[in-house]
Amino acid sequence: MTRASASRWRPAGCDSCSTALISTRRNFGASSPILCASTVGMTNSMSVDVEQQTDEAGKIPQDLRQALELLAARDETIAILLDRIRQLEKSLYGPRSAKRSGPIDPSTLLPFPGIEELLEQIAKRAEEREAEAPAPPPKPPKKPNKRRDLDPDSLGADVPRRRRERKLAEDECKCCCGGELHEVREEISSRVERIKVVYIDDRVTTYYACRKCERMVSAAPDETNVIEGSILGPNLLADLVYQRFANHTPYNRLAIEFANDGLPLSRSVLSRAVLACGTLLEPIYDQVREEVLSSFLVQIDDTPVVVRNGQAKGRTTGRVWVYRSAEGNVAFEFRMDRKKEGPLGMLGQYRGFVQGDDYSGHACLFDPSYERVSLLCWAHAVRKFRDAETSSPRLSKEFDVLFALLHAVELEAKGMSPPERFRYRAKHARPVLAEIKDWVDGRRLTVTPKSKIGVALEYLHSNWTALNNYLLDGRILDITNNGAERALRRVAVGRKNWMFIGHEEAGGPAAVLMSLLQTCVEQGVNAVAYLRDVLERISHPGSAKDVRELTPSAWKRSKDAQARAAQRQAAINAAVQSLALAPRR
């Protein structure tokens, strides 16, 4: 389109805006989407004069057609940019939760077939679940006395107690009338204290010798240290690992905390101790990984972490992958890239269900020779429609109605056995999925593919088979990949505190320790007690044959392990009590 022809279609009063637009395009490039305000609605005004500008053959002039196409493309770009602004405002000021608050208003939905029936089904199933739910127990009457945060007697007999008696001296046991004061009753006021005690564990070995043959014999074999050449004991190391990867405490704050307790340990000493623990526990990690791969379903996901090169300048981005079994065993893996060799090497010849997101790098995992079945996450679909709320609120709410039915089916099937769940889903979930499929096929033709709602609809359309594969096995409890994402929160929260991994060699031991801690959380195991026990046991010679007994799931089932943990805690309590009650010098 020539400059003369373009000037014919310039709106009145737009000369100054055109000058500013030309200068702006010179600064930002010809592809810049910045437009003047009067140009935004030009498409509608152009369409009014289209009939007047057609020639005798009824065709639109070429320059006008080009102008209309250019304006339509710019309007689409403006809509995309405005939607990005709304998304940024929502991320800054909007609610964090993806849950809906309150029922859906039918007047806000487009009138597609069956909408009233769907809303009635959702309301009916909600009423049925409320009717089947057991009645809550009656609330006990409130006591008039003051509220207490914690009852000391509820802590158990293992918690040491310190008794301090406050009595009057003999010369004070005189009444004002001259009589003697006698004890009438006692009132005990308790308070809970928590102290951190640093003590040196001296292990004294007595040696015996025979005077006849002059042979030296020790009384008992000496205990080995957890870390060779280090005097840090298993209790301190367990607390250090827990503080580092469960409470996400950086080494500089740990050094300050230990210094306040009387332990002047530098950051380098702490980091070397943590890495040594990760290397020591690697055989247990390998066993946990085998348990993950022995499951019928593995959930996978990954997240980036910053990796530094020791003391040298520069940093790169690594990846932490998570592999979680249906039974709650978790194995993290640290990689320096996101290439397919990572998940392919971890899964190996695994056969079963693999649940994840629609990352294109996962496609290599489902080669027909591997005999794996892809399961995609429905939570990702819900989030994509949540992102489209600002630009397409009605279509987003229509999907909410349909997904609410699918979610209601999963709520009812949650407590069923695998065969019952399989049959129930086949009867109730398949019809809902068919309705969702028809809705997607109809709606995706009416939206722009690059828009938020277009991306959400395309996610459902292109991944429909993988989203429906959960119907193949009743053992599948969750139609989302939220379990793997919850496990990755350990990394996501941690990197906001410790910021980076110091060097590439530290990623592997860190993944080992995070795997064991997260598996303890999933299995309901006391992580500190577990680490105390396994650090001491695996450091003993010949302990490699007992590795299968040292995983968190096996440790939880072992009565011997529970007895050892109880004895160790009792010894700690006794030491704390003796030190607390020791007379001051």
C-alpha cells in the first residue's frame, strides 16, 4: 500500500498520532505493537465504508484489503498484550488458590445444550455427598478456665521433667499469732521448655593385656565415626541435614546458629559434612529409586536451579527432576540440562504409567518399544482455563461446569477399591468426558488459536487420549500430577533461601538427601529420628547388605528400628535432663 493510498484511510485528527507512531516504530522496530488510541478501533470504522469502496465487480480494492488485514492483526496483538497485562495484575493482586469460591451463576454462561442439566447434576451430587457424610461430633462445652496452648501431661512419660520446690525456710514458718505453719497442699504450675544442648560424647575403651603372653586385647570393638576424620556425631549430622533441606536454612545462617550454641563451625565445614552425608546415604537412595521404578505408576516433573562453579565467577542453570511412585516413594535427580537422556536414563526399561505435563521432551519416553502409557495432568488444563478467565470469562466458566462433574465423580470414587473405581469411572466419568470432548470440538473453532482460551482448548484437543488414559486402571487414584508438584515444592521453597547449588558435584548428594527427606514426609516417618538411625547404621562395616531395611518405608515397618529410635531418644532425654539439673559451677 502506497503512502498516498494510506493517507486516504487515515482517521481525522490522527496526524499527530501518526507522527508519534512513526517515531516510535523507528525506535522500537517495525514489528512494535504500540498504536495510537484512534487506530485501535479502526477496523470497525473501515468495515462501514467497505461497501462504498467496492468496484463494479463487487471486489474490495487491494490497498483497502491490506489495510484491513493489517488492522485486524494489530487488534489481535493488542488483545494478546492486554491479556498479558491482566494476567500480571492477577498474579500480583489476585487470589493464589485455583479453587472456586461459591456456586457458578448460570446467567454468566453461554447457552450451550445441556447446561441446565449439568448444573442440576452438580447440585444434586453435592447434596448427596453432604447427606452421606457422617455427622460431626458434638462440640464439647467450653471450659470457663483460661485456654492453654499445650497440656504438659499430653507429651508422654518420655519427656524429662524437672521438679523445683519452693518452700518457706524454717524461721519463716511462723504465723503472726505465734503458731507453727504446716503444709496443707501443693499446687504445680508447669511450663514447657526447649533447650539445645551441645555435649561431647567421650567413648572410653578399656584395653586388657595378658601378663603371661603379653598380648593386648581390647574390651570391645571401637565404634567408627559417621564421617571419616570428623568428630561430628550422628545426632548433630541429622539435625544439620534436616535444617538444610527440610527447613531450607542457608549455610551462613546455620553457621551463626551453631556459633550461638557454642559450636564455631564454618560454612565450608558444614557444606562438606552435608555432602559427605549425601554420599554415605547414596546406597539407600539407590534402593528408594528401585522401589519407585517397581511401582505401576511414576509421576515426573522438573524445576530449574541455579548452579555456581565453586568460587569462580559465572553461573548456569541446572534441573532437578522428581520421580514419585503411587506408594509415596520419591527420588530426585540432579541434571545440568533438560535433555531426554535424563528421564530416559532414570526410567530405563520401566513399563507402566508415566504421569506428567505436556512438555515436548517427554515424547521420547513413550516410544512403542518401551510399553509405557502416558497420563497427562488435568490440573494443568484447569490452570490454563483459569489463565483465560480475564479474556474469555464465559468459556472459562463453561469448562468449570463440565470439570466440576468430572471432579465430583473422582470424589465419590476416592474411597473405592481399584475394581470398583474402574467400573464406577466407566459408568459415570466416560459420559462426562464425552460431553467435554464435544464442547471442546465446538468451541475451539470459534476462538483465536494464540489466545489464552485457544491455548487451553488446544491443550485438551491435542492431549485428549493421554488425559483419558486414567480410565484404563482403577489403581490410579489421582487424575492430576499434583503429587510430583508437591514434592518439587521442597526445591522451589529451598532455592528461595539457599539461592543456588555451589557446584555441579554438590547436586547429586543434595538430591539424595532431599529424596530421603521427602519420602519420610510421604511415608509419615520422623525424619530426624530416621536420619539419626541410618547414619549410624550405614557407617558400620558390612551394613551394605541391610540397605533394603534402611529405606523410609522399610524403616517405618521395622519394630527393631522403632525400638532403636525410642532408646536413642530416651538417651538424649536423659543426657539433657542430667545436664539441665547439673549444679552450676
